[in-house]
Amino acid sequence: MTGNILGERLTLISFGESHGRCIGMVLDGCPAGLSLSESDLQIELDRRKPGQSIITTQRKEEDKVEILSGIFNGYTTSAPICAIIWNKDSDSKPYEVIKNNPRPGHADYPSFIKYGGFADYRGSGRFSGRLTATMVMGGAIAQKLLKYSLGIETIAYTTQIGQISCNFLSYEEAKLNRYTNDVRCPNPEIAEKMKSIIIDARKSGDSLGGIVECISVGLPVGLGEPIFSSMESDLSKALFSIPSVKAIEFGSGFSGTKLKGSENNDEYTISEDNKIITKTNNSGGILGGLTNGMPLVIRIGFKPASSIAKKQKTVDLVSNSECDIVVPGRHDPCVVPRAIPVVESLVSFILADHAIRWGLISPVLSDRKK
Amino acid sequence: MTGNILGERLTLISFGESHGRCIGMVLDGCPAGLSLSESDLQIELDRRKPGQSIITTQRKEEDKVEILSGIFNGYTTSAPICAIIWNKDSDSKPYEVIKNNPRPGHADYPSFIKYGGFADYRGSGRFSGRLTATMVMGGAIAQKLLKYSLGIETIAYTTQIGQISCNFLSYEEAKLNRYTNDVRCPNPEIAEKMKSIIIDARKSGDSLGGIVECISVGLPVGLGEPIFSSMESDLSKALFSIPSVKAIEFGSGFSGTKLKGSENNDEYTISEDNKIITKTNNSGGILGGLTNGMPLVIRIGFKPASSIAKKQKTVDLVSNSECDIVVPGRHDPCVVPRAIPVVESLVSFILADHAIRWGLISPVLSDRKK
Amino acid sequence: MTGNILGERLTLISFGESHGRCIGMVLDGCPAGLSLSESDLQIELDRRKPGQSIITTQRKEEDKVEILSGIFNGYTTSAPICAIIWNKDSDSKPYEVIKNNPRPGHADYPSFIKYGGFADYRGSGRFSGRLTATMVMGGAIAQKLLKYSLGIETIAYTTQIGQISCNFLSYEEAKLNRYTNDVRCPNPEIAEKMKSIIIDARKSGDSLGGIVECISVGLPVGLGEPIFSSMESDLSKALFSIPSVKAIEFGSGFSGTKLKGSENNDEYTISEDNKIITKTNNSGGILGGLTNGMPLVIRIGFKPASSIAKKQKTVDLVSNSECDIVVPGRHDPCVVPRAIPVVESLVSFILADHAIRWGLISPVLSDRKK
Amino acid sequence: MTGNILGERLTLISFGESHGRCIGMVLDGCPAGLSLSESDLQIELDRRKPGQSIITTQRKEEDKVEILSGIFNGYTTSAPICAIIWNKDSDSKPYEVIKNNPRPGHADYPSFIKYGGFADYRGSGRFSGRLTATMVMGGAIAQKLLKYSLGIETIAYTTQIGQISCNFLSYEEAKLNRYTNDVRCPNPEIAEKMKSIIIDARKSGDSLGGIVECISVGLPVGLGEPIFSSMESDLSKALFSIPSVKAIEFGSGFSGTKLKGSENNDEYTISEDNKIITKTNNSGGILGGLTNGMPLVIRIGFKPASSIAKKQKTVDLVSNSECDIVVPGRHDPCVVPRAIPVVESLVSFILADHAIRWGLISPVLSDRKK
């Protein structure tokens, strides 16, 4: 299969370019009988769209989704669901400069070489963060499917921006507060500080990175397919397809590498409601690549946005000499807040795919319609 | 496809159980015309096999590989290459206890639930670290293929054990020294300290984790398939299939999330031999999911080995009550040193798969044999 | 992967329903640098569209294609190509009856059971012959790619309608004359007779089937991937996805089963231009699942169209009792003539996929654009 | 994926060469909890093995299967099942001649060109009919799985050898008598005549082809995945991977192309036990690519065996000139009888794969083992 296809039984095909006619996706393998409408996708897309606050890009994209196929009488039919967003507010002129002068930190240079100059470079084309909207379209459906069929919920939120980080919060707190502020950090005070340094970075023509934490609850025991489709494997594959993601850890992650086995192992016990649980959750809910019923915990590291206003050194591909570049276009000083719904979407998508692979979601969700 | 299959054009199927008759793999999609013999695989397997030093498990497994198909007159034929290792030094009796008392940190509990009690639990069955030998078999072939056809080389080495870590070394130093000591750390003094704390951990019935760094050089510009088969996506998918891996970062990774864009972006320049390179390599050689010609740099975090001699709390699945467990079997106090060839194998495998996907390695490597 | 995806390296995803908003496809894996516009697709779609002659359905569908992605400055970019046709002349009312009374010969009954009543049954939904237009969209691109990069040409034509069949014609004759008449039979006299019996069938409220022959020339030696992706395997998989196809044979096919080995074997010889060829072509250009450089010859049997005006017996799914049905809608008395471009498309698609799989078509077709 | 892999959820990987160390397969995706032993595979392999009667090749291959993985305590575990047969009675010397003089009707010539001379040509290597044993290994497991979980049964039998054919027999008769004679034709008198012409063909240094009919009963309604994984698509893909198969038809097939719609359509009715059935079965149990609950009926055409004792014309690849060849080795004068278990195996395999894809077979077959 090509690189534009994700998933085994639930399959997402992404198409479109940042400044082309539209961006879109086909989600195939969704069971029949799920109640679904455009608003289910729109609510998540609205959380991702630009122009929402002072700390995001000032491009105005309405990002109104249209479902073109796969829904009949308000329900999924098991046929492929195609959804698109027509591109509107795109200004391609500023991008002429990057044709021959690759922007530092961007895909420009390797893309130019790989595709022999044929790739659509306007607005970064296929490499644009805009394409994450196609992940959200598919992920929103997966999210609804998981909630309806298995009661699984996934939330993500900002825990670090630049050097400012937020202590651990309970799942309930995080769920309640993550969308109450512009940075999507569930701690309002920390959120304020984060916002402030993002504004500073913008002012100085610079950008910031950060960390997103993602938690899924309500998981069955045993999701994951050894040995190459471990939950870590498939989740990281999906998450590393988000532009700017450069690091991922599960549970205690890198800090766990400094612990002793006796400290890092999660001992088993019986919960008050008579279930087998672990006393700690250093595993992040995954053992041997399989979910163990504990909350799934992932931390995803985003590099600072590559597009900055400051002048940078680059090369001219025609003259093969050094030159300066001032990156064109309107960009986010920090992509982390807008990445929240993208992370939730991809994690939901992979969980749904695995639930279908292991037969936990039936291909027809309810009894025959009357 | 099932979870036991990795790769798109170069395909690895792993089979066998830790205490079954054998472990093995089928590598399919290897071009015809590569000179190959069992010794090409054996040299890498020997670096992974147990019983090599005081800091690894005392199990003695000869791990002698046999190639069953796909080679004719000393060359690959383009037919699937099956290779196996017969299991010998396995003692399954100690594992009776884990049937009902899952070991903390291991796959026992989710595996038991997932497979309804049918899974082969002896020596952890399919979840055993022993299965990484099947990754090495396939990876050794990929490594030779990459070296022969494109001049690509990949090395991995230990940079952290427990709390002791090693500063950055040049590629040449690392390549030269990584296999000169038991912990596979290219800095001999640090290696000595690491070995010492591993011995201490073993004595106290405990275990340690650590970090492996992996570098590939000689890469062409443009490997990687957007948007879901980015290099980060496919490399992390493969690497997270190694038991104990819980964290992965590329280039500046998590530390890069604290930098500003102007600090983390790698500016372009022209090298002395007139090539386009970047002044720094915070991207770890990957931009937009594509290789950019700079060295590929990955850091892989291993949790401390789950099997420890200390008594731990667990539950009895039959009586649904808490109990103690002393983990049976002979195990490594730290799996990091033996993981070095596994990391090299999987990274080589993914790079070779991508090189074939993008047409950089021809399906027949040389002219017709005379 | 799901059933709506075809191909390994060149990948076609079909979406849409007969009476939904649109039908469309995503073609992924097409090399960069192929000159392509909507007219390349439209010319083939026009040959498939209804309402072209007295012997096809009188539905008027303009079937105007729009390319939504993957083309930049008139060339393919290696990004997924999405193309759609908005549905217009669809009248869904007549289909209410088939909701509970399945039409003989159609997918209605198994589809109803399979999808629990959720499937879009209007105009047969996903099972409509209308979806073959999505195959033509992708196939037209494959056809152009094969012609441009390898000089491969594929033609199909009608050789039998009902009981009337046409003797073998040379490739040149067939190529020249196949689109000169309504039945797409290259023999004009036979074509006249065929047309006449189709008109008779329509008048009597009945339908006819027939046979399409397809020939590809200019093939390289060695396309096909043993043992499960033989050329026969992958071509038949694609062709049997055309509704109404119930039989396929290659070369001497079923009649060859009655010959002796000494009669059916194609002996080798040297051609006048010093190439290795076979004296006969009973193999249809495929030996051991691989192309042998001779013309590829396939014969595809279409059952008579299931939709007939005559009253038929069926059952009522609600009352579980027998009843009569008069099939609603406007339909072709014989689908064979309109299937010609569909057959050419799918055969071209599979050949292109195999050519890419074996590295015969490079991922970037020409030098860097100036 | 490569061409050596078949199936989506149930996956068969075939490896090995005719005269290599062994032939084998890995079956992955088989649910846990199926009682399975080597004898389940051996019984089907014995029906395929050579040297069973006067009308098959006189090679003696014991073809004793060994299961190397995936079974624990007599049950499948959900882990990949690897099984092999060690090659024994292979005499490779006679094959030196075909290295440069390709045998008419065989893969020799295209294989030589495709693989640049690197392919193992001994005994036809990967193109040997011997590899069908690997299909039988996997198919035997699928057959048991289908019988146990869904009550599906598949039988195949000879209905034509050369010019002699056998009238339709009831499923019960065919099932009872197909293995009672050397040609596997359920009509004993016709079988006698068939055997006689096979013996004649052998005596005259020639070979014969024929037709195998295959019927499956007990099928659920709705197997098949539109639009590219129709039942006809996936069954034909699998069956055309059997060497010598050149034609396939479902139900009325090619003869149906001459009927009118009113004759070929199968009207619905209610059976005595109150089920929806069709009065006739011209569809061969498949409508719109989906099973409709009626018996699945396939007819598979085999060309006469390519290996004949008669002298034939070929070319010398070194001197590029014409020459004679007398095909070496010991071969079947007619492969049809030995193909019966192969056809049953592949049809069972595809049905099982589809049943798993549509969630009709659970990943764990029974309750937790006590």
C-alpha cells in the first residue's frame, strides 16, 4: 500500500493539497449502522481550524466539511465514507520563493529532490499541517464509533509549551478543562503562562514547541497484535505522521529508563469492584504491546514550528549557493494547541482499527432497521 | 495483514515460540542477485545470543541459523527466504506458575485474557525477547542489501544504563568501539561503570533499563512516504515491536520541544564537497517524514527488564485474589546490550523497504549470471 | 485492506453510490511527471456513459469528471489523485419496491442480509454498474501511464452477444474498428446482427449477455509475481469486480482443456527481428503466471443483464412469502458494449501496478522540471 | 505485499523450491482454540502427493508434513502456524538442459528473463506444481476451521479429462465417490474412460487437461466484500495461482452468456424449511459478488500438462537459435486428479478469510481452556 493509507480494517486514505481545490479523505471499513452526520466531524474540525485565537495563525479557513458518500438515512452503510473541505483562503503567491530556496526545518528540500520538482509546493502541498484536518475527519468517526460500541473515550491536552510544563492532573480534570483556554492546557494558571510565552515568541518572530499528553479510558484488555502491530507500534506510526512530532513515549517512557525493575514494574491487585488492576501505571496501559485495561497514556513531543519570521540561512537550488530566506505565509507560532484534536483523532482511529481487527466491533452495529 | 508481518515491499514474517520447536522468519521481496549465506545472519545473531558475558542471562543458546529457502548457488533468487533456529536450551517447567499468576511488567495477563488461555506461555511464548532473533535474521539481510546496493550503514550503541549516561561520540568512534565491551557503549570508561551497576542490579535481584542510540549514514535524500509512512512512522512502528521499548525520539526529540524555532531549525549550507547539508542536525536527518541526506539519529528508551528475582505482588487468576510471585527462569538483568543488533536490524529493514518502495534498489541486483 | 481498494503499488479506492451525491475514486501511487488532465479521463468515461445509442439505457448522465487533487501545473505529482462525478439524473423513487422484494439476479437479497438493512439500495447503491465509472477513471490514468512509459496498449471489443459470435480478427483490425459501431464489435456485419438481437431483446422485455475479448501488446517479459499474484490471478480479481462477469479465460482457456499437451504447448522460435517468440499463442501471453512478451489475450463472459422488464417471481422479505416483481428503473438490455472501456481500464490498471511493482516504471517519470 | 502472500485476515505465505531443502508455509490469523495436529494436514497432502497411481508421476515423495509453530497442547494459539515438508526424492541433474533451452508451456523463459538468471530452475523451482502442497497445508487448516465454526463443506472433483466429460451429479454423490477412483471423477464408468485416455496419452508421450468442478455448501448469506473483493474476485485470484489453470467460471459461466436474462436469472422462492432460496442456481451461489446461501459452484479449466515426452522446438538462449528439446524429469500425464485437494484447499482458504473479515468467526473459538 502507499503511504497515504493508514489502518488495516479501518482504513483512512488522505488526499488533497494545502492550496489545491480541496483536502479530503476516504474512511473505509466503518461498520454499518452508526448514526453519523457532518456535524460529528465539524465539531472536531472546528477545534483544529486556524484563526481561533490570538495564538494561532490568522488565516481564516472556515473548514466546512461535506460528506460525499457512505451515509444513508443518517447511518453509516459499511460503504466508504468520503469527506472533503473545499480550500478557500489560500494565497499561493508568497510561496514562489520556496521553490528554489528551501525553508529550514520544512520538507521543501527533500520533497524537491524526491519528486523531481513536480510536487505542489504551494503552502507546503501534501506536507502542510493543513492535511491533519483529513486525519481529524476520519478520527472523529472513529471516536464516535468507539464511544458508541465500546464506551472508550480519548482525551488529549497540552502539558508543556517551551520551558513551561504542567503537573499531572486527573483524567476528569483534564477532560473538563482542556478546551477552556487557548492553549488547551487543563491547568488555567499554567495555561495563562504558556499563552504569554507564545505571544512573546510571535512578537520576536520565533516559535515554540511542546508536549501533548493523551489518555484513553474504558479500554478492553488485549488490544494489540503481536509482534509488529503492538499498540505502541501502531499508535506511534499514526502519531509520527503529524508534522512536527519528533518524540513519543508511553507510560513512564524515557524517565522509566532510569528506574529499577522493582520500581518500574506495576504490581497487580484487585480493585474495589473486583477487577484486576495494577497499583501503578508506569506501563501506560500497555504490556507486551497489548492493552491491559489500565488507562492508555502517551506523551507526544512537538518541535517548535519551523516557520518563523526571523531571517534564516538557506541555499539556492539553482545557483547552488548560500542565501537568506524570510519564510512567507501566515503561520502558527506554536502548533501544539491546534494539534490536540489531531492527536485524539489518530489515537481513536488506531484503537478502533484494533478493536475491529480483534472482532470487538461487529460489522453491523445494530439490528436490522425497521 | 496480521501483526506478525512487517514491511511493504520487503516483508518480514516472524513465527515460532520461545519454547516451541523453533523460531524463524520468512523474508520476502529481497531482490535477486545478492550474495548471501548463513554466516551473514549468524554474525549478527551471535551478537544477540544469550550467555555471552557475565551481564547477560546464563542460558546457553547456540542460536545456529539455518536457511531453508530462497538461496541458490550462493545468491538470493527473489524467492522468499525462510530461516530458522531450532530451540534447544529451554526449560519450561518453571513457567507453570505464571499460567495463573501473571508476572508484573510482562504480557502474561493481557495475553491470557486475549487468547482465552490458549497461548503458549512457556518462556513468554510469542512475547519472549527471544523472538527478536527473527528480527535480526531479516535485518541482517537488509543490512547487507543496503550496504551493497546503496552504501548505507547503520550502527547502534548503548548511551545510557540506569542513571549513567555517555556523552555524544563521533560516528567513527562509535562504530569502532561499540562491540569492544559487554555493554556495547563506545566509551570504555563509561562502559565499565555501566557494567558495574548491572552487576549490582543482578546481585540485588533487580534490573536496569537504558537508552540505545542508532545512526545511519549514506542515506539518499527523499526516503519516506507521506503522509502515514513517514520515516519516523515506519521506524517507530518497527522499533516499538522490540519488547521493553517504551520511548523513541528523533534528532533533538523531547529536548527539542523546549527550544525556540530559531534554535531548533537546521539552516542549510553548502559542504566542502559541494553538497547541500545542514549546519546542525536537530531534525535527526528527517524533514517532513523524508530523509534529508544528513545522518539519521534515533534514541530508543528501554524500560528495566520486567523479570526480576525480587518477590512481587500479583494476583491469582483462578481464585481472583492477591498473592506473591517470584519470577522463574533465567533472565537478563539489563536487555540493552543484547538489543543493539536488534535495533540495527530493524532500522536497516525499514530503510531497505523504503529504498525498494521508491525504486532505489532494483529487483535484480546485477547482470545475468554467466 | 477493505474490498474497495485494488492494487499493491498503484492503488485504486472507489467510493460513492449510484444515487448518492457523487461517485469517485482516489488513485494513489501514480509516478510524478505524467502529463494529465480531466480530458484524459473524460474520453474513456464518454465511451462508458449511458444514453449513447438505442441499445443502451436511456438514462442521460453527462458523467463529467472533476479532478480534485494530485495534479499540479498539468502533471501528476505522486500525490493521490481524487476524481469525482456528481450524480445528476437519478430517480430513486422506483427503487422503493426492491427494499423488501429482491430482484432476481441482483445483489439486493445478500446485500440486505449482510448489511442489516443499512445499505443504500437506491439504484443498487454500491452494487450498481454505475460504479464501473470509478474503475474507468483510474484505468484511464493507468492506460496513459503504460503508453507513455512502456509503450503498452490494451484494447477490448465485443466478440459475442447472445448466440451470435464473431471470428478472430487481427489486433490492428480490432483496434481500428471496435468503436465504429454501437456494439463495439470490430466486424461491422456481425455487429449489425448483434445490435438487431439486442433491440429484439429489449422489445420483449428481456436482456442478453456476451463475451468481451481483450488484448494487450507491447508487454515486457516477466510481469507477474509468483505464486499468488500471477498475471491471471490479479487480472481475474480485477475483472470479476465488474458486475455481470461470471467467466474468464486466458489464451486457449476452456477449449484448451480438450487439447493434448503437444497441441496446446506454444513452441519457441526466433522472429524476423531476432526476438524470442512463440509460434502459437495458446498461453494467451502468460506462462507460469508471467507475461512472456506475446500478446495478452483474455476472454470475459458477461451474463445477461439481471434487470429485465418481464415479470418475475421473488419473495417479500417482510411477510416471508412469494410475490411477483417488475424491476423498476431504466436499464441496459445488454451491458457488454458499455463494458468495453471498463475492461480496458482494469487490465491497464493491473498491468501498470505490476510494472511498478517490478520496478519497470520509475517513481518520477522525467527529469526535473525547468 | 509480495506475491507469495495470500489473504487478508487469514494469511498464507508460501516458501521453498521444488528441489531446495524444503517447501513450507506460514498460516497466520487462524483463531485460537482450534484442535489441530499434523494428521489434519497429512490427510489432504496424501491426496495430492505423487506416485499414488499409474496415472500420476512415478516420483515417490512421502511428503510428510511437520508443524513447527503455532500449536500448543493440541490447539491453535492464534500465533502463526509454520509447516514444512523436507524435500527428498529430487533429482536435479536432468534440469541442466532447461537452463538455456526453455521448455514450451513452462515458466522457464519468462522466469529466466525476469530474475536475470538467478532463479532456482531445478524442478521448476518456485513455479513447480510441487508448491501446491503449501496451498494444501494452509487450506487443510481453513477447511477444518470452516467445518468446526460454521459447518461449511467444500468438495471438488473431476468433470472432464480431454474430450471426455461427466454429467452433473448431486452433491451427495459427488462427495461420496470423488476419491473412490484414480481420476477423482464421481461417476465410476466415466472415470474408467478418463483413466484409459490418460494412460494412452502417457504412452504416446503426450498429456491431457481437463476441468475440475468445486462446490461449497453451508455458506452464510453475504460473504464477499464489494467492490474489488467480490467472491468471484478473490476465489479466482487464488485458483489462478495453481499452475495450469487457464479458465474459471461461476455458475452458468460461459454458457450463461448465451442465455436471455429471463432464462439465466434465478427466481426466489421459500423452501420447505422456510428459507429464502432460488429455484435455479445459474449464479453459482454468488450475486453482486456476495454469497446468497445457495451452493457455490465453480468450474476450473486446466490446460494439458506442459511437460511431455515428445520432442519439441525451442530456442537456445545462449546462441539465440532454434533447437529441439526433450523435456527431462518425471511428470504427470494429467495434473487434474492431483489438483482436486488443491482446489478444495484454496476455496476453503478464501471462504475462511472472508468469514473472518466479516466477523463470522471469532478470534478465540471457545471458552477459556480449563
